[in-house]
Amino acid sequence: MNLLQALILGIVQGATEFLPISSSGHLVLVPWLLGWDFEPKAAFVFDVLVQWGTIVAVIAYFWRDLYALARAWLLGLFKREPFADPQAKLAWLLLLATLPAALLGILLKSTVESTFDQPLTVSLFLLGTAALLYFAERGSRPFKTMQVVTWIDSLWIGLAQSLALFPGISRSGATIAGGLFRGLERAEAARFSFLLSVPAMLGAGVIALTDLFNSATIAEQVAPLLVGFVAASVTGFVAIHWLLRYLQRRRLYVFSIYCVVIAMGGIALYALRS
């Protein structure tokens, strides 16, 4: 992977990680569309580690929230009252929501990696994202804020996040949809999704780091990773700001339609190339 390719893919990652259209799916389809041929394991490591650039964007955007959550969580442990403070309770709920994807990610690691070089499968999963967004909007009655989220809500959102282990299923789309199904308001569901992305992507990145350090071409991958990291950080910050404002007044249907269009284009192109 050269630096221009890394820059383009970093921008794609940052722009699509938080918009509910599947960053992992785009990171498979864009190189395939442009005829870029990457070794599957190296591509998987790049995709996951460049997600850390979007973690920087989340931390930069929500640093006050994250500081308050961490402080309340630690004070709750120190005082032996872990759920007394609403912020501490929310921190525990975010950790609970992380568990399903973490456990399944470890169990299904090789299966998930194998899908990162299957554009047809990714296109079909994009249709799944479109369906999630559509039915979440059709079937939800938003009325909750994050302050009244229960452990059942959190576990439900975490199970939805585990679907996004596979490229084409949007992590933000699945978690926002999960929040909507549990009655969270759109902007609140997005906020929960963004905060949840920090432990989720950190965990995935740690696993990918082990693959990177065991790679024989580690020296060649460092520069593209850095370029992709910076590009993803900047575009991710912009995407978070835009989506939170968008969801205050508008629905998710446009993203559902977008996923259908991209998926059908991918399926058609796959048929032509076959």
C-alpha cells in the first residue's frame, strides 16, 4: 500500500466510521473498485488500526463526557458505591455493551478476517445495514435519553454492535438502530454509539496490533498506517459533528437508501467481473 492509497482509505474510514454506512464495508469495496490488490491479512490490520484514528476523533469531540464518565466510575469504585452516580452507572453500561462484540470478536476472528476480501459478501451485508436502519426508523418510538438507559438496553445495543464485526454491517448503524429499538432519541442513540466506539475499537486495535508486530513487513506498513491514521482522525471529527446535528431533525432513511444503492452497485459489478 502506498501513501496515496493510505490517505484515500484514511479519509474513507474517517468519513464512514460514524455515518451509519459501514466504514469496514467501504474499506473493502473502494480498493476492489479501484483495482488495488492488498494482501488480505495486511489489509485487515490496516483497516482495524486506522480505526484508532477515529478513536482520537471521538476523544477530541467528547473529552468532557469521557472525563466525567471515567472520574465518576473511579470515584464509585473508591467509595464502594459503583452505581450511585448516574455517570458511573452509564460508564458501567458502556462496558457491558462492549462485552458481546469483544467475546464474539475473539471467537470468530478468523471467520471475520476471511470476509475482508469478499466484496460480494460485503455488498450483501450492506443490504443488512440498510434493513436495520429502515426498520429501526419504522418501528421505533424515541423518548429516552442516555440517563435512563437500563442494563437491558445496554446489552441489546451491545448485541447489535456485535453484528458489525462483519464488513458491510455498520457499527454506528447497528448501535444507533439498537438504541432506537430501545426507545432512545436519535441524537442520544448516536451519542451512546460514539462513546461505545472507544472501548470497542480500542479492543479491536489491540488484537490487530499483535498481527502487525508478527508481520514480516511491519517496517513497510508503518508509514501508510500513520498517513491513514491522521486522515481518519480529521475526517472522523467532522463526521461526528455533522451527524449529531443532522439527527436532531432528520431521520436515517437517506443512509438506508445509500447502503442499498452501494450494495446493488457492488453486486452488479461483481456479476460483470465474474
